[in-house]
Amino acid sequence: MRNNLLTLVRWFCRHLTFNDLASVVPILQEVLTGSRHMELKPAEERPPHYRQFRVDPTLPLTQAPTTKTDVPDWQQIQEQHEAQHGCRITIVRRRAGTAAPPARCRCQHCNAPARYLYLNNGKLSSQVLCKVCNRTSPTDRPRRESKACYWCPHCGGALYHWKEDGLCTAYKCPNNHCPFYARNLAALTPEERDMRAGGNTSQFKLHYLFREYHFASEDLVVARPQQTPVDLNRIHNNLHTVGLCLTFAVSFGLSARMSAEALRRLYGISISHQTVINYINAAACQLSGFTDASLPVPDGPCAADETYITIEGITHYTWFIISRSRSAICGYNLSSTRGAQPALSLLNSTYGPPDNPRCDNAELVTDGLPSYDSAVVAYNNAALEHDRQSVLTKRTVIGLQNLDPESEEFRPFKQLVERLNRTYKFHTRPRAGFKNFDGVVALTTLFVAFYNHMRPHGRLKASPPVPLQCLQGETLYPKMWIEMLRKAA
């Protein structure tokens, strides 16, 4: 927060004169005292746990937990008793008129039958005492079987159906004696406790919560270029002109108009900027499948992040997953929201479907966006349904400072994906926004192909992250694009 305030003060000093700053100070004092400018109120400081949304990484139990006991079976106890005392434990001798437990009742500790059980709480008759192991048990099982689907992994209590929307069903643990709830309650500050006492109990996530996502396989589709009416085999110019267009527009990050101008001024090739756009869209459609097939399998921890991009003044998002070992893009997606569905589509495309993942025990480093937590939980839950263990472990790096050991350990991964976002911005910023979603998808597809197979990387001794056999010995970008288009045809 201190760094943000210093940044704001620097902005004021760059844009305001000394006299303007001197005029701002009295106005701020009036706002703080409330004497004037009543419509201006400082933002309220929220306590650290206020509306803190985090998806619990621990999956719930799918079967009711059994009562753990270290007591041996009643027949083994009988044999031990006979070996020590020379006789077996006799059955209960009941007096005339004394109530007996139900015939089907058994001790839940040693499984002794009803003839070894006493009724232990008088007329209530809800508890029995075992003569074999000397432990108490309920008289009988509940008459109604539980309809719960999931159980809390911390206390074993049944989760109840809390709420539901079109994407997920939320289940919540109601147990106020749950260790998870007690831990979160003890972590609240005095101010937060006062807020809960005032009735703001719903503003803090204390109970264990599980969200079951309902994503069909047809919903987990990543954005890719659609069919374009332009056929590169039937254009008026040759493929070398297409290679030059891709070199200027993608490799060097120029806009379509600047690319058309460079072709006219450098090579005497006169084409319009719309022709450049058509070549970009056609090349993206042709290279889309080839680029996806050439995406490397994630090896070791990978980093994921999303960056914004503007289409007709509306913010959309580009998602990337990059491997640190090879500095290669392993997956990408584009969407209009930062929800759980595009994040899960990205994981499904990068790591493979949950029933047949491309790698096991993978690690993914992300920021604090809850969509990643939801996507990882949904992915692992789907893997468990196909008898596979959790295949994806999430690491979270929050903020700009290392406030926890996990952020300190995995900070380099976050910096790696942020550097990728900066490179991506260099190639998209000259467009000054896009007119349609298809144009963003086409440019992003070509950017991934360029970044993985053509762009020299300093960390890899000026080699591309994913070298291609068809590009060996080629040093000119236009020829590289032509070879890739021929390989993908």
C-alpha cells in the first residue's frame, strides 16, 4: 500500500505545479475533517479477511468417513481374555423386566452383538455399554440414511447444498466445531470480530466450501482462428509477399497500415492495409493446428497469467501458460471474462483432458485470481472421477512483495510470465485496439508461433524455445514464415 501511495504522489508531482499542490492540501484537510465537500469521503479500510475469496484446495470426501477405532474385534478380545484369565466373557444376565437393546444392535467399536450390551442411559435407550470392550455406542443407526454427496475433509461432517448457479453447485460445511472453521475464526482481527458481532457474518469465509463445476467437454474449447475466405494459394501476390507481411506485422510488431507502408517504401510492393489483415487472418487459420500440435508438454513448474486487450473499447483477456525450463508457451486462450470457464479451458488444452492428462504431478504458479483456484479444483475433481490422483498442484504468488514463503519461493515464475505479457504487449500495442475478436485471436496465434519457433531467446543462447526441423539453417524471417506455412498446409 505504501508503494501505491508513493506512486500516486509522484504522479501528482509530475502533473501539478507547486501552487496546485499547495491548493490541494487545504481541500484534503477539509475532506478529512468533514467540514466541506461532504460528497467526498475517504475509502473505508477493510480488514485483511473481509470478503476474502479463496477456493479451498482440499477436495471433499466422497464417502462418509468411518469411525476410526483401535479396538480389536470382540472375538479377539474374548480369546485374549481366555488366555489371561482361563475363561471367556459371559453374556449379559438381565433381570426380569429389564429392557434389552434391539437384537440388531452392535457395538460400533468391537462389533459385539446385542447379548453383550447394556442399555446405558435409562429410559432414553439411545446408548449402550459394551461388556466386551467397555465402550459406549449408539443404540442403533439413524432411521434415515444421509443424502449427502460430499463430506468435509477436516471434520467428516456432511456438506449441505448451499446454492447453485449455471456453472457450479456450492456445498458448505455447517459444523461450528470443525477445525477448519475454528482456525479461520481464531485468525480474525478484533475489528473483524466486531463486524461479525454487528451482523456482518456473511462477509468472511470461515466454513469449508466446495464448488462442484458443471462443465461439459464441448464447453472447454479454447479460442482459435475460424475459417477465412482468403485462400493463400489463390492470391495475386506470391508467398514471399505474405512472408514480408507477417514479418512486419507479427515479428516486428507493426500495425497493418505501417506494414503496408513499409512494403511500399522498402520493396515497392503496393498493397492495402486490409490486404495485410487478410493475409494475417489466412496465415493464422493455416498455422493454428500446426501451432497447437507443436506446443510443448509442460515439464516442471509452469506459470500462468492473463493480460487485458481492448476490442472496440471493451476489455478482453489473453491467457498464457509458460514453462520456465524451456521458456516456451505451453498453452494460450482468449476470452471476454476472467471467469473459471476460460481458465479451465486453458488447463484442459495445456495439460490434456482430466481422464488422460499429458503429465502427472504438475505444478502451476499463478497470482491470486480465484478463477485459477476454481479451475484447478474442477480439473483435479474430474481426474478423481476417472480414478486418477490429483494431477495439478497450484502455487500462489500474491502482490509485489514476498509476504509468505510460497510467494518467495515461486516469485521467479511470476516474473517470467509477466515478462511474456510485456513481449505480447509490444506486438499488440501498435494496433491501438482491435475491431473484432477474430483479429485478436489471429494475431495471438501468430505471436505464439513466432515466440516458440522463431524468436531468439537470450536465456537459450539466441535459440528459439521450440526449434523446428523445417527452420534449421534459415535466418530470414520471411523465409521462416513461408516454410512454416508450407509445413502446415
